[in-house]
Amino acid sequence: MKKAGGRQRKLSAGTVFMLAMLAVVLIGSALVIGRLSSGATVDLTKLNMRALNFEADPSQSETEKTAPRKETENRQTAESKQEAQSTGEQKPRVIQNEGASFSLTIGGSFSLSGEVRKNSWNTDSKVADYADVMMLLRPWIRSDINGVFLENIISARSKASDTVAPESAAALLKEAGFGMAACGFAQAFANGKDGVEDTLSALSRQGISALGIRSAEDPGKPEVKTVNGVRVSFLQYTSGIPSKTRKNMERDETSGMVPEAEIDLISEEIDSARAQGAEAVIVLLNWGKTGKDPDKAQRELAELIAQAGADLIIGNGSHVPQSAEYLSGRDGGSVLCVWSLGSLLSGDRSNVRRMSGYLFHVTVKSNGQGGADILNPEYTPVYTWKYKQDGRWYYRCIASDTETPDGMDNEQRKMMNKAAETVETMLKDSPLTERGAGHAD
């Protein structure tokens, strides 16, 4: 019906659209409520409905927001891959701990040679008794890391000799406080592959890390360990391997079991250690001949090692103590080189120098920039004391700048004092200072 005097009102297009949308919402709500009440899963996409997306900046899409981050990640990945291809390894991300440090003590040649072995033989137990050889020196071996140059193969299946020591030798090192042994020496391969493997096993059972020898399956990748927050790599190499032994190693493809002191190999492994994040690289060498000073070949090799990036060079092998000095390192720095620590335990009584040696003490401190500083180089002179009691000879390693032990006769006291003077004279003008005479830290 029409109202009198009026016109029929038509609905606008906007109103019709709003009513249609309201109907859709009501129907959708009814369906959702029904599903919820029945416990069924609601899939909004099937209802042609989208959840609202709240963003901090609605004008920026997800793609636009993630693009810069992805570009940075891709660039970093590409740079890492390029570096890995150039070095052969991918350098890990290292969190530097500036000020972190650890103390290090290294001893000279430890040799259970024929004289020591014969005079340590216990006729009742039928074994070599080394139990108290290091007893008097233990208070001086108390650093965070304590190492020694071992010049014996340790094997239970080989007859004891000047070169081969029984398994009790490994226990002796452990009891003395040594947790690391530089095992590379000229005769390390004298018993072939089995001798090297036996030595590694014997030391491993005592929790002692072996340097300078490797198993046949070892790829030779330098190990980097963290000590008190400092990432450090210890490397050891041997010179003077007999030509016959070298040929046998090459024939059996076992040359890598006793790494030789060759600059190409040393440089490669220093770089590898750095690529793994080592802040400090310490190179130990069994080298040299008996004499007051290092020879020309040693000096040339040491200078090349310093230039290759080593932070510290510690040598031994001459069986007599030699001095220490600073060499020119990479980027104009200085690298401390200790030429020879002499003897820690020796059965050679031919002259006082062969009964003498010293413990080398140093602090390795992170500089917080990927490198390390070598601080407070010190030494403790040592002497191998031999004495007779109840018809039997005994050997004892002692600090020669301390008070003479009970039972030492006048002749041995003179020899001990002479041994201390030998080391002190040798190191008089070196960077090393004597650790508090007569006192173990």
C-alpha cells in the first residue's frame, strides 16, 4: 500500500551490502559455535575467513621485513664458505675471554734408560720399581698444565731396554703430576707401529695427553683445547729420525705417526690450529745435539716457526741445559724460544751437565683479540740424584736450588750445587728468571 501523499523508500546499495555481510557473519558465527560446542576443529580457511594479522608496522610486509636479514645471513654464509675453501676448514666463532690465563710447567728429558732401569730392578717382585723417583720434585709440578719430554716407548709386550720402558712408567708420570707428554724422539718408531700404539694406549689409560706421536688412523688435525678460558693448541715435532727408520715409515705409509720437524708441516698445522680458534699455539721440539748452544739448523728452523705464527717454542733433545731468547715473530712481535731444558731424569753420570736441567714455568694469558701473551717466564733447576742404600742404588729427581735432602753425602751435595750453578750460569742473560730459590709455588 502507498501512503497518501508519500513515495515508496528504496534501500541504498551500501545498506544492502552491509545487510549481506551481517548475514554472512551470523551464519559463520552459528557454524563456528556449533563446531566449538561439538569439540570439532574449526578451519577458518574453509569458511573463507582470515584471522587478523597484527604487525608493529602494518605497512611493511613479512617479505619486506625479512629481506635485509636474509641478505645479511646469505652474505655471512658466503664469506664463511669462501674462508673455509681457502683454509680447508671453517673457523668457529670464538668468544674471547680477555684476561683469562693458565699456568704451564714443562720438564726436560725423562729417560728410563738402562742404568735407571737396572738400578731400579726389584729382585723380589721381579719388576722395575720407579715409585719414588719423582717424590721430591712433586711440589714444583703444580701448574694448570704440566708436561714433560718423554724419551721412551712404553710397551708391555716388548722387552725393556734403553728405549722401551714398562707400563709402570706411565703411572710414574701420572703420580708426578704430569698430564701431558711430548713423546716424539729420534727412536720413537724403533718398535714400529705397535710401539707407538702401545705408548698412546698406556698414556691414555693414565689420562695423559700424548704429543709428537699419532695412531695410524689419526688424520693429524691439531687439537685445540680450552684451559681456564684460553683456547690453546700444543704441537710437537721431532728431528734427527734415522734414515733407515724414515725409509721404513715411508714404506709402511706410517710417516705421520711421528711428525718430523719440517717447516712446511709445522706452518700448516699452526694455521690449522688458528683456523679452529686457537688463541695460543705452543710448539715443542725434540732437536739438537749435545753442546752449549743450538746449532745453525735449529736457529733457522726456530726463526721460521716464529714467523709462521707460534707464540712459544720449547725445545729439548740435547740432554744438556741450554739458554732461551726472543725471536722475531709474525707481525713484528716477539716469540720466546727455549732451546733445551736438559735432563729431568738421566742415568748418564759422565758429566754434571748431563745430570742437570730445569723446569720451565710460564703464564699464558688471552689478550681478548684472538691471541695470547706469554708472561712471567721462570725456571727451577733440577738434578738427578743417585744414591745407595742397603746395597741398592736409587734415583731421585730433585730441585737443585733447594736444601739438600736427608741422606745426601758431601760428594753428592757438591755435585747438586754444581748442577744448579750450571743452569743458573746458562740462563743468566736470558729472559728467564729463577723461581723463588728453594720454594715450590
